[in-house]
Amino acid sequence: MKHKFTIGSRGSQLALWQTEFVKTKLQNLFPETEFEVRIITTKGDAILDTALSKIGDKGLFTKQIEDKLLSGEIDLAVHSLKDLPTRLPEGLKIGSVTERETPNDVLIAKNYSSIDELPKNARIATGSLRRKSQLLRYRSDLQIFEIRGNVPTRIKKFEESDLDAMILAFAGISRLGLEEYIKQIIPTEIMIPAVGQGAIAVEIRGDDEETHELLKPINDSLTEICVSAERSFLRVLEGGCQVPIGAFASVVRDKIKLESFVGNFDGSVTLRDSIVGDGKAAGNLGRNLAERMIANGAGLILEEARKAAQQAHKEVI
């Protein structure tokens, strides 16, 4: 085995927490090996004044890191799995996924303890079209506003604003020790999480068997099965942060239950569905659910959403 491995990471507090989490696990397993972290700035980190849905999302938070991986400048890259496109660049693969944190979204609010308690026409912040669509599906009166930045930055902006509430992922809040801000863990009946939300992925070169062997002890097989079903679903629908899609797989009596959501931007047209099957065929489970949703109209909903996103992208350019 090599004596030194270089890990690529974004520079945000959350990204570095996740990278240190993986590094510590590996260091404990291989105490004689050196693990070095290299910070890499991505396009998503550099553009902070524009909504993600208006930028174009092909590898927004991953491409620059993946370029370093392909060139051999780093040996592995740590990502929030939800940031990884379902089709990775040729020559790369996911080497492991760690045990998933609670995948739900959470409500952060100044004076209210749940979405139901928010007053009529409450002002709520989120940078996610998936969250926006589901919020408006549940409460069409809500006013949605954009907030960009890393987790601490968004919390600071929120506290200094006149907004009533904000939606973030539980995993990021928890990993940074900011649970005190959480007022409600939003149930999946109201809001289906993003594909892979709460899971950490380690990306490697496809032919790097040495690094793959290194990562096997930190791979969580149950998380891997669940996110495989979710990513298969998303791959068929060709979705990303420019369209409102959610999927969440969980274990129910030794089976995998996959729940999904597709909607338009204002939540006026939405579809929800679920499927239960064998975890050994997680990929087929995701594909089958996606194809069923397309047959029920998801394709038309997403086509309109993509057209709107493309127009918004042209306006930014």
C-alpha cells in the first residue's frame, strides 16, 4: 500500500467536516499511512450571488475536484452525495458511501415551531427548487425567497433578515453542531429529501483498485443500497438542482421502500409515488418507479420545468 494518499475537498466548513470525518476513519484503520487534505474551489463555491437553478448544474460542486482526481493530483475526493451527478465522468466511480445521517430537511424559524404554525403569507427562505415546490404544494400561501452560501452564512443572513423561516438539511446542521437552530424535522410526508441527502460519498478513479480496497471498511452497505435506488430513479428522470425532484429510500421489514416526488416550480402540479422491493435489485427499483412516474405525467412536468430553467439560465448569461 502507498504511504500517502491525498484527499480533495471543497473549502466550506461542512465539506471540511465531512472530509475530516472520512480522513479520521481511514487514519484509525491505517495508522501508518499519511492522509493529506487539499482544498479545491468549485464553480458552485465561486458564484454566490446567483440561484443554483439559474447557473446550470452539471457538476456544479464537483467538476474542479474531479479534474484533479482524473489528473492524479489527488487520490480520492469527499463529497456530499447529493452534489454528485448520477452520471460520473468517464474514469471515475464511487469508492464508498459512509453511514447516512438523518436525511430529512429541517425548519429553522424565529418565532414558530413548525411549518403548520407559520402565519399566512409567511416569508421562508430556500435555494432549492425541490423544497420550494413541496412547500408550496403543502402551503400555497407561503412566500419563497432565495438565500445562498454555506450553512453558517445562510443562518447569519437569515437571522439578520425579516424572513420568518428557512429550510436546510438536517445533516449539515447536525454535523456543524448547530442543532439549537432546528425547530422542526420535516417529515417526508411533507417534504421528500434530495437524492443522497445525508450521505457522504468518496469518489476515486475507476482503475484505482488500491484506493478502492482502502475504502471498503468504511463503506456502509445499507446506505449504499438505499442511495443506489435513489440515484437510479434520478438518472432515468435526468434531474438535478434545476428541476424539483426528490427521492428517499428506507428499509421497511427487510425490503427497500422508495418514495419519490416530482413537481413544477410553484407546487401547483405535483406527483408522489412509492415502490417496495428487494434491496438486491435497488437499481431496478429506482428505474421502475421513475418509468411509472413518467407514464403518470412526470415527464411533462419536468419538461416544462427544464424550459423555465433554461430561460432563467439565458437571462443570467
